Amino acid sequence: MSARLQEEGHEILLTREPGGTRAGERIRDLLQHAPEGEGLTAEAEVLLFTASRAQLVREQIIPAIERGVYVIADRFLDSTTVYQGVARGLDAPSVAAINRFAVGECMPDITFLLDLDVREGRRRVSERSAGDEDRMERESDAFFEKVRRGYLDLAEREPERFIVIDAMNTPDQVGREIWNYLGD
């Protein structure tokens, strides 16, 4: 998608979460790979994810938007809403308040939710990671069923922002469907 936007003459910023800044990349390592990240409480986890996001928003995203750059984020505050709020069972109003504090007024114009059956998602992660899954990827199927349901519920509550796409389709089909929404 980013390549196609660039071909059309648009400047693009691709971001990832956690990460995207020097501080964010250190937090990413702690959350995903460092032994010190094992056993984090849900509360510590939500604060670390949103700390990384707060830095990313202010250091990368807002300056890019101010320059007229298209920002494509592979994750954003919805991940915290769902992973830490729904799947980890943290209080939804508290998670929402932490998210608002982290991002301020910086909200996505559109969110593409690539919906995928948990079993197929597991297969793809296993194939991609060659058995070297990170801390989050090692969570149970029940955890990821909560994540999937949480995302679908969020998309249902915010249909003006979310576009749900069947990720069982080929990457080309998914890309065409996204482009069709962007092209309108």
C-alpha cells in the first residue's frame, strides 16, 4: 500500500508499535524479547506500550502530519484497547484515559482491521517466526480469541473509522480492497 501511495507522489511515514523511535525500540525489546519483560503485570504492560506510543506520536507522527505526510501505522491505540483492556482484563475507562493521554488529539482517520481466524493467524506467525515467537505471540489461543473479538466489537462500535477486511484473502486481494476504500 505504501509503495502505491509513493508511486502516486505521496510522501509516506511507516510506523510500528511498539517502537518507531530510539526510546520506543528499547521498550519494544523489553515487551517482546528481553527476559526482564517476562512476567510483566498487565498494568506495567499498558504503561510501557503507551509510553512508546506517546513518544512516537510526538517525535514522528505529529511532525509528519504537519508536513502533509501520509502516516501508515501497523498498530495504534486500538491495540492497547484490545490487548491490555479486553484480553488482559484491565478496566476499559482506565485504558481509554491512558490512551487519550498518550495520543492527545492524534487519532487515525481510517483503520483497516485485517480479520483472521486465530488458528490461521497462529499458522502464519509460526511460519514467519520459524519457532522464535515473541512474548506476545506465545499467548494462548483463548487470549487471541479475546483479542479478535475485542477488535471486531470495537469496529462495530466505530463503523465510521473501521473497515473490516477478510485477511483470509490473498495479500493482493487485501491490498486491492484497501486501495478501493482509499481511492473513493
